[in-house]
Amino acid sequence: MKEKNLPLWTGINGAGMVVWWVAFASLWTGRFGESLMALYGRVETYVTPTELTFMVWPLVIITMAISFVVIHQKGQAKFAGSLGVPYLTGQGFAVGWAYATGTGRLGWAAVFISFSVLFFSIAYHRLYESQAPLRMTFGLSIALAWFSASTVLAWAVYLREAAWDPFIFEPMQYALIVITAALFISSVLIFQKRDWVFSLVVVWGMEGISEVTTDLGYRILIVMSMTLLIAFILTLFTWRARGHSRTSDSYLN
């Protein structure tokens, strides 16, 4: 992609923001919004990221637009070009997920959001292959993290609503399922990409989903367990980094 195409990509991101703002506004007016709120009311998920899901999308796209601009300003237009197709494809599946969720098609919603994460992951991998700094990657990190959290939520809601698995009916077990998935995703990203932005957003979203249980003691236990596990992972990461540093020093000496 050449520098002269920067206005085109800025326009595409602007159009995306308009689409998501329209989708967000429709949640609170008309049958689409009533359907969505009734759906989530039945599964008793009133917390992050359920209520804030469609409010966050404009913010996500804004951060992505900023990232594209920074990439071009740093003379890395080719990276933006390699991200374009998977990024737009992922946004297309995200729109399909929003529509399917609002109309109560839970199975399709879970499938669409999964494909969205797949294509955003491709863009994410291509960007990180270039060893780009945080100022170029934070937008995509936030977007992928939020889509990942929403994917876990979408599948959990579908399984619970469809009564596919009897073990999901208990609130505590439901919370543990989504938290386990979130911590797995987060830990992989910490070790493979050293992306703390992605990890924090995912963990925050999963903590909100865990509040499906009304027992305060369970919530405290969940948060404490998450904190300890994250601290353990970060300790291993720090120890690993120090080990590499000592090895390098020994070679130099």
C-alpha cells in the first residue's frame, strides 16, 4: 500500500465507525435492541462485556484507525497493506455476529465471531512478525482481545441457552469455563508475543463474565485465583527473560 492510499483507509475506518454507531443506536430503539436485551436477560449476563459490547466497538475501531495512521507515519505502509484484507474480513464477520446476536440466532453468532477472531488473528500475526512497537500494535491488540472475550461469551451463551451441556447450568462452573479459556489465551499471548495490552483486556472482559454468579465469595475467589495465576505467569516470564539476559552476558564475556 502506498502513502497516497492513506486517505482511503482512513475513510474505510471512518465508515466502519459510522456502521458501529448505527448498530449501537439500534440496540436501544426498535425490535433489534429489544431482542438483544431480552436474549441476554434470559441468560442473566448483565456485566462486561455484555452491556458494553456494542459501545466498545467504536472505541476499538478508533484505536485501529490511530494505529493505521501511526504505521503510515512511521513509513511502514506495507504493513498496513498486509493487514487490510484480514482486517476488513474480520470486521465483516463481526457485523454478521452483531446481526445474528440481535435476532436471536445464537449458533450463527458464535460461528461468525469465531471467524472474526480468526481473521483478526491473521492480521495480528502479520503485524507482530514485523516486530512493530506498541504504538503500532495497541489498536489491533485491543480489538483482538475484545473479540476473543466476546467469542468465549458467545459460545458460552449458546451452549447454556441451547442446554447442550448440563454442566454449564451452574453459575460457578459457567464462570470457570470462560475464565479458563481466557487465561489460556492470555498466557499464550504473554509468552509468544509479550503483549500485556491484549492480556489485560481479555482478563478484564472475562472477570466481567464471571460475575454471572451472584455469590460474592465466589467472585472474590475467582478474582484472587486470576490474580495469582497472572502473577505466576509474569514471574515465569521475568525469570525466562533474566535467563536469556544472563546467557547473553556470558557470551559477551
